[in-house]
Amino acid sequence: MQEINKTKPHSLMLDNRKSLSMTGVVDVSGFDDQTVNVKTALGTLVVKGSSLHINKLNLESGDVSIDGEINSLQYLSNNRDKSLRSRLLK
């Protein structure tokens, strides 16, 4: 039987830069009080700030909640060959 890819929808909700709720999370690859690395089907999301802590983590449902002072959110692409620089230099 062929296995069907059941990727859950990924969404973010940021409330006053103090609370971040996410769905569609596959894994949390690392964290400390200044950085949280979250793997999603759309790429790795790097959350930076201060006094960060993971308030809720449920990988079965794909839900994560992070509290603290959130300063930036950055996605790292799944496919490094498709970077902006490589597309511009073609």
C-alpha cells in the first residue's frame, strides 16, 4: 500500500511579540532562551528573542507555543539550490 503524505497546514499567530502559537510543526531541533529552531514542512523556522521558553509542545498534533520577547522570525529554505542568489546568477 502506498503511503500518503499527511502534511498538516502550517500557521503562525503572534500576539504582541510576547506569545507565538504555531501549527504544522514536525520537530523542535534546538532551543535556548534566545533561539528556538522549529522544523515545519515548509522549512525550518528560527525564532529569536530573549527569555524564550516553550510553553506548549505537542508533536503528534503539530502544535507549539513559545512565550518571551520575540524579536524575529526567519524561515530557512528546504531547498538551498533555489536560493535568491542562484536564481539571479543564472
